[in-house]
Amino acid sequence: MIAYDLKCSSGHVFEGWFDDFRSFQAQQKKGLVTCPFCNDASISRLPSTFSIRSSDAVVPGSQAKKKVDLQQIHSKIVDFVEKNFDNVGTDFAREALKIHYGVTEPRNIRGTSTEKEEEDLRKEGIDFVKIPVPARPEPDA
């Protein structure tokens, strides 16, 4: 299995998982690789950041270590989700169906759903991803 960073002609960046490079090429040729945001089939691969070493990278065996601020990373993730996804609460399945059938304009949504609602969405052919987003931490008093 291989993961590629992909980009559509509208500039949306997303990730795709494939068995191998030939599988990616075959699916792309058939128009099966599309942007999850706008359905654009004009997709290009981006250079993988896995193989690019920055000048400040830690060299194995060296004593230098870069401190990672997990609190800051967490805040950035929560900020991104809050700014880029409409929180539809418990109406997630209903809103996803409206978007799928063209009743409302496509947009990024987030919310909650029951197992039954998720099963119904899958039967309707609606792709979704469950990502737990922890609540914003309370500031230190």
C-alpha cells in the first residue's frame, strides 16, 4: 500500500492510498481519482514530504533534538477544523444527504451521527471520514 499527496486543478490538496504506482495510474486514467472537495478529476501527485530532509533535520546519532510543542499542534488542528468545516451537530447525516443530492451547496461539514445513519450514508454511496477532534483545552488558570 502506498499513500500519495494529491492536488486537483482547483488547488485542493488531499491524500490517496493505492496498491502501487501502477494502480494509481490505472485509476487516474479511468477518471476514478477525483478531488473529495470538488470532484475534479484533473489530479497531480505532489512531491512526498517523507523523502525531503530539511536543513534543520535531526541526524541520527546527533545530540540535537527539536522540541515539539504538542499543545500548539493540537490548537492548530482544532483551529483548522473550526474554521474550515460547518458544525452541523447531530444533523450530519441529513446535511450529507442534502449535499449528495444537490439540495444544498457542497461544503465541508462536521458533526455526529449514529451507526444506523452511517450505514444509511454508505448505502447511498456517500463517503465520509470519522475523525475524533478533541475539545479545545482550557487555558491554564
